[in-house]
Amino acid sequence: MEVSKIHLSSAETELMQNADIILTKNRVLEKMKTLLEEVQEKQTTLVEKYSSINKSGIFNIPPKISKGENYLGLPYLILDYPRHSTHNSFFFIRTMFWWGNFFSCTLHLAKESKQQCEKNIVDSYTALKDYYIAIKDDEWVHHLQESDYRKIGSFEQDEFDAACKGLDFIKIAYKHPLSEWQTTPSVLFGKWKLFLSVCGLVS
């Protein structure tokens, strides 16, 4: 594009000259990574405690925190644990910080893992009423908008049953506000543990 065709508004020009904006953003992301590391530490401690979980094989791969700059145009951090993926089984729990939006914790099952856990999840309808379930067939959407997710409490039991069985995967997510970042490690660890519970892995 020719320079003559580029136009910067006064706000864009001012922002371009303000290094503090990016430096502040980098500090915030580093602090959010520290929060996710605290969640990760809680997770690994629990996994070490339950020998039954270790025998399942889904925790054979260690947790991973990854960083990106452009999920729908905004930065994010993701903690995946477990992150079990084979040709016939998929079991992930993803804890996410998404700039400007929310923290979330999402259970994502497909193939054999979905088949094994589906009944337990259906039977956990009451415990999951404040969570969201994916209702469209794109399993890589994380934004929790109404077009792709629906709050489980808005379903009747039989509708929730049908939603769990209707797609090739199950994705159930909990959303936590950014303004309550101080409670994030304990809240998101609690949601992560509940997902293990509804899958029958911990009591």
C-alpha cells in the first residue's frame, strides 16, 4: 500500500507514540501468566495425589502455557492440562485468559473420551447449570457467544442430554470476569477439578 493511501486518526497517531501502552500490556500479560502458573501448580499437585488419574493415561503429557496475540484480534494466554490427543481419543481442559473479555475454563472431549464420559456429564446437569455448552459444530470456537454456546441452565434436562449427544464433541465452559482476577487461581482450579469429577476421574 502506498503511503499516500494510509490514514492515521489523531487517536491512532497518539497511541503509536505512547510506548507505555505496550509496556503496561506486557506487564499485565506477565502477571496473568503468573496466575495461570498458580492454577497449574494446583492441578499438578492434585494429579500427583490421585493414582487413579495417573492410570487413566490422560495426564501423561505435562501441562503447557501458551501465548498468542490474535484471538479475534486480542491477546490471550492458555493453560492446557490435560492435553491428551490421539487418533481415537481427545481430552483437553483449557484454562484461558482473553484480553478485554474474561477468564474461562473449558472441558473439550471427542472420540473415545466423549463416549466414556458422556453419561456422567449428562447426569451432572444440576452441577453444570452455570456453565455453557457448545451448540455449533465448530469445536475450535472459544468466545462463548450466544451464536455458538448456550447456558446449560437454560436447558431442560432432556434438552441438555440431546445437546451432549448431538455433536461429535462436547465442550463445556465456565466464564470468570477479569475484574475478579484476585480469585482466579482458586476459582478456575475449582472448575477444573469439577470437570474431572463430572468425568468420573475424581470424587
